[in-house]
Amino acid sequence: MNTPSDDGCAAVPRARETNLPSVVIERRVEWPDTDAAGHYHHSTVVRWVEAAEAVLLGRLGLAHLFGSTPRVHFEADYRARLWFGDLVRVELRVDRVGTASLQYAFTVRGQGEEAAATGRMTIAHAAARATGSTPWPDEVRELLLKAGPQAPELLT
């Protein structure tokens, strides 16, 4: 599979990326999200980020991409603890769009405004049964470049 640098994920200069898609979702830290220290487990962030991605792609009408967007890179910096029952806001933003990949940036915040975790996730587009990455269809790439912020998914 091509890596993001192979397909030019940074091909679109950030100065032009003024209306990239983003979404905010809210979740609660559930009991199984915690570890023996009593705060959220690092793997919970991956799940929250993927939940935000599902909401974002659904809002964009791109749910059909599931099964053709493998993760090729994930990184996170854990900055603050989140505890059982805490309300969590996850912001997921399309950061860069390449020919056949894209990079998300994310921020996880607890009840204060302090970031509890930040990071990036890169996905590639790989059509069914392809042996490597494949270019985004034109209409998908257009949405990924211009759809702008989407309606949040908030807990009531």
C-alpha cells in the first residue's frame, strides 16, 4: 500500500484548505474505557476517533467508504486524565487530502477546555480487491476538500 508521502498527501497546500470537513462528537468515559489506574485507557482514544470519523463520513454521505479506507498511521499525545463518567468532546478535522490518502487531526477534551489527547490518523483509499492504494473518486475528493464543518453529535 502506498504511504501518504508516496501519494502526496501534502499536495494541497494548507493555505487553500480553508473549508476542510470537521465534526465534534460527545461521549462519556464508560467503565470499560478505564484501566487499573482509574482513568481512560489509551486505546479508548482510537475508538472515539473512529466514532467521530463514522459520524463525519455519514454527514458527508460517504459511509460507503467503510471497508475501503484502511488506517496506515495513528499517533496520539496523552496530555490529561479523563475519569469514569466524564463528558468527552472529540473534534476530528480533515487536515490534508492527497491523491489516495488523507490525514485527520483530532483533539479530545474533557469537561474543561484542556486537551486530554491530540493526534493524527492517516487513512488510505483502497478500492475493493485492490493490491494497493487507489485514487479518491473525484466527487469524494471534492467533498473531502470543501465540505466544511458538519453538525455535531452532542449528548443531551
